[in-house]
Amino acid sequence: MGSGLSFLSSLTAVAYANVISLLAFIIKAPIQILAKNPQVQTSFALFLQKMDHESFLYRFATQADFFTFWSLYVLGIGLAIMGGFEKKKGVLLTYIVWLVWTVVYISFLRFIPSVAR
């Protein structure tokens, strides 16, 4: 992005964005305890329960979650502010990196037996 963003500034932005992950845990934990099921979904996979769980679309939907998008948005804004570039660029870059990472991750999952996951 052409800025001199320091490691400590980046780490600070990541730390603030991860507070949202803590909030997600605080919301999910009581639901997991009440349901007696550690596999509580807050992702878009909730809407695709009848779909094959090994399909690319279902696996992508498990990665796409309200808390993830919120956290990425906060991270993008934080990096943009600390790096001194446009917020739109920071958020867009963060979402693009997440999308590429998620597609690569899901693509490689098909090579790993389900027992190992």
C-alpha cells in the first residue's frame, strides 16, 4: 500500500480486531453448553445444512461468518489508519487476502482425510 506501517502498529490493529473473536466466543460458549454440542455454527453454513458437507460451497460457508467479516472490517480500518492510507483500500485489501486464504485453505482440505481434521 506504499506506507511505512510498523510491526507494532500492525500487531495493535490485529489485537483490536481479535477482540471481536473473543465476543464471538462469549456468545457461542453458552450455546455450546446448553446444546451439549461443541459444533455450534454462526456462519452461513446454517442455511446450507442439507448440502453435502464436503462440498466447496458448504466449506466456504463455514468460513463466512458475521464475526469474521466484522473482525476483518475492523482490521482493515485499523491498518489503514495506522498506515496512513484510505480506509476503503485497507478494508478491501483485508477482505481480498481473507478470500484468497480461504479459497486456498478449502482447496487443500480435500487432500486431507476427514479423520485427520
